[in-house]
Amino acid sequence: MEGEIGLIAELRAELGADAVLTDEADLAGFVEDFRGRYKGRALCVVHPSSTEQVAFVVRRCAAQRIPVLPQGGNTSLCGGAVPRTTGPAPVIVSLSRMRRIRVVDAANRSIEVEAGCILKTVQDEAAVLNCLYPVSLGGEGSCQIGGTISTNAGGTSVLRYGNTRDNVLGLEVVLADGSIWNGLRGLRKDNTGIDLKQVFIGAEGTLGIITAATLKLHPLPTHHALAWFAPANPEAALRVFEMFQANCGSRLCAYELMNERQLQLVVERVPERRNPLADPHAWHVLVELSDTRDGAGMEDILQRTLEEAAEANLIQDAIIAMSDTQRANLWEVRHSVTEANKGAGVGLTTDCSVPISAVPAFIDGATHAVRQIVPGLDIVIVGHMGDGNIHFIPMFSFPAWQALVDARSMAEALRRAVNDVAHRLGGSFSAEHGIGQTGLAEMAHYKSPVELATMRAIKQALDPENIMNPGRLIP
Ligand SMILES: Cc1cc2nc3c(=O)[nH]c(=O)nc-3n(C[C@H](O)[C@H](O)[C@H](O)COP(=O)(O)OP(=O)(O)OC[C@H]3O[C@@H](n4cnc5c(N)ncnc54)[C@H](O)[C@@H]3O)c2cc1C
């Protein structure tokens, strides 16, 4: 049976009627992102329960050149998981029924999970084994392992454990022709040619559908020491970071920066959040140390480093968390920024990374560039300073935004101004959120012709009919 109706009938016959949704009301949550910024249309949403079913869906779609859009938790911040409004409507392949933990190998410190497992579930499963799966981010209760791998998610532990890419040992992928590549190897060393899994990590569903992964686990830290302090300025925050690195080595696991405006928004807009320090300060840092067995001395090192920094006039105030509850409360302040910023105005989020040494120059340069365009504009800054990733957010009030003659051009000009500063400093315009549809123009602008041509060659080789998430990632 050919045609869209025939395809849907085939999919129902193979997957079961309840696994193929076509009603508009049922599709609503899949064709729009959670912030309501992007909306597209889909032929149907399918819920396969096995890798073989995913392969069947892709094979049947490939036969009719119907696009395929893999979807995880639909938490993408760049419209990557939402279908297009133009071209043939895709089949959305939701991985949410593929949630099995397949193999646990505690001695190898690895776990094999299906792609639809929620990130938080994997973290919890690892903790039962006394292990840590270190990828951690605000959306961890909703995003799926497949989504985090396809976006190479970063988060708050990159400083110590790397990005998602650094924590994937093996993958199972359904390719664009419906064949299955089983690369589920739990190996730390494997020099047998091109490392294929790296091609699919961060590919945002444009090269195939990840159906399972073997993930790297780490020893579970059981002791933590955390402080919140006010550095005099970003330059001082950088110097204190160097002191922490020198004094704490690999125990340093988080170094997060925010400006006063960001903290104000959290305190004003999220219930039960408070300024951790007694007075307002221009800049804030959350720093955390952790260790697996011997916590002794960690608070001393933290205290001594802060004292050293205070003596050098680099910090103005600090507190050390005295209990697990206080520590959790301080992390809550950091994790509340997305909720606080949503609805606070129109925030033009950017996601730049620069060499860590260039963070102060980036903040200075971007502030200057933005205020050249809109004098006095509110600027919200929050970022993972320890890995050089700063979310620099020019923020309009709703009335100011509505008063703009051409809001879209303004948004583009401001984002470009910020990204230009990062680019001049050797940085990237997308450190962790990915490209999706938001970043396509920037890809075309900043990537060299050689780099783009190489990406297109890989896409052409693996998906010659361009059915996998077309119109995303590669301009
Ligand atoms: C509150 C909040 C905080 C966040 N904080 C951070 C942060 O600190 N650091 C960070 O890096 N990110 C952050 N993010 C973004 C987050 O990393 C991504 O949204 C998440 O990794 C995507 O996972 P998902 O399962 O929701 O994927 P989706 O949003 O469903 O999909 C994202 C992309 O991956 C593709 N995809 C999904 N599943 C598969 C699969 N199985 N195979 C192939 N392709 C697939 C989709 O086609 C799409 O292109 C945050 C998001 C939220 C909502």
C-alpha cells in the first residue's frame, strides 16, 4: 500500500493501533516546543517499543521518502525536536516507550540503557550502584538519554566530567535506510578505525535514530563542600577559579557564575528563593568540591581558598553550606534561572563559549556591544564559568519589546553582536544547546566553507534522501 494513508495502516499493523497517533489533539504536545516558540505539523506520532520497530518505521518511511523526526523529551531549547511547517509532514518517532535498563556492569562502571530513559532515572539507577552518571541539567526530569546524546548536552558538571560526548562508550543506531548499527561496546579503548559513535553524538537526529547507549559511570561522590561568594568582578572570579584549581585539583566539580540581575529575577519570581548573601553584590559564584570517600579537609580547603581570595581583595562576601539542606537550597537558586527568566520579559538567550581565560573579556565586550545597540538595556548573565560557557541574555521588558518597530531584526542584531564577540575571542556561538532551527543562520555565518562542506558530505553519505530531521542543524 503506497501513500500516507497506506503508511499509517502499515505502521499500525506492525506497532499496534495505540502506538500510532494521528488525531490533532493527540499530536499537540509533539508538534510544539514546551516554551510555545515553535510549532510545526506532523503526519503522525509513533511510539515504537523496540529497536526493530524503530527500524521498521524508518524503512517504511525511507521507501516513501517521508521525513522522520526522532523526538525525546521535547525539551530542546533551539526548536530541534519540533517539525517544520514547510515540506512533507514528518513521522515523529517518540522514543518514550523505550525505557529499559538493559545491562548493568558495575565492575566495568558502565550501564546500557534504551534511548527513551529519562536522564534522572539513569542518574538514580547509577546511584543505586554507588556510581554517578554525571550529566546533570535543569531539564533532567524530562529529557531522555537519546536527546541528551543527540544534543551532546553539557550542564553543570562539565568542568570535572566533560560533556555527554565524554560519557558515552557505545551506541545503537537505526540508520536512515532502516538498518541497525550495533556499536554498544563498553570499551574505554578501541582504536579500530573511525569512531562512528562520535558522528551521531550531537547530530540532532539528522543522521539516524539512537535507540540505546552504553554510558560511562563514575565513582559516586559522597562528600561535598559548597560555597556561594561574591567576586568583585568577572576578572576576580577568574583569578579565584585559578586558586581553586590549584588548591583542589580534581575535587573541583562546579564553578557557576551569575550577575546580580539574574539573582534578582530568581529571588523575585521563584517562591522560596533568597539571596544567599546578606547584601546585594554585582556578581555571584557557586563553587562545589566533591570526593568519593574522604571528605575530611574539604571544607577547610574551601574556607582557606576563600580567605586567600578575600585577602587578595578578590571577593566581597561568602558563605559555606553547613548542611546538605543548605547545599541543596543553594543549588536550587542556580537551577531556578530558567523558571525565573521565563515570563520575566523577552530574554534573547545566547549560548556562547570562550576559552575560560577569555570569560571576563567576553562579558565586557558583549555588554559594550549590546549597549551600543540599545543603551541601558537590562543584561542577565548566568553560566558555567568553569567550562567557559556563558549565557549572556539581553532582556527587554514586554512594553519595550512591543514598542520596537522590527523586533525580529533587533533580536538578530543583538544575538549577532554577542556571538561576534565570542567569535573574535576564539569562541563558539552554541556551547551546549545545539543548533536546531534557531542556530541555522549562525552556522552559515560562522562555520568555514570547509567545515560546512564536510558536514554536508557526511549527511549525504548517511542520509542521501535527506529524510532524517531535514532542515535542522546543517544550513
Ligand atoms: C530547564 C532546562 C535546562 C537546560 N539546561 C541545559 C544545560 O544546562 N545544558 C545543556 O546542555 N542543555 C540544557 N538544556 C537543554 C537540554 O540539554 C536538551 O533540551 C536535552 O538534552 C534534549 O533532550 P530531549 O530528550 O528533550 O530531546 P528533544 O528535545 O526531544 O530533541 C532534541 C534533538 O535531539 C534529537 N533527538 C532526540 N532523541 C533522539 C534520538 N533518540 N535519536 C536521535 N535524535 C534524537 C531531536 O530530533 C532533536 O533534534 C536544558 C533544557 C531545559 C528545558
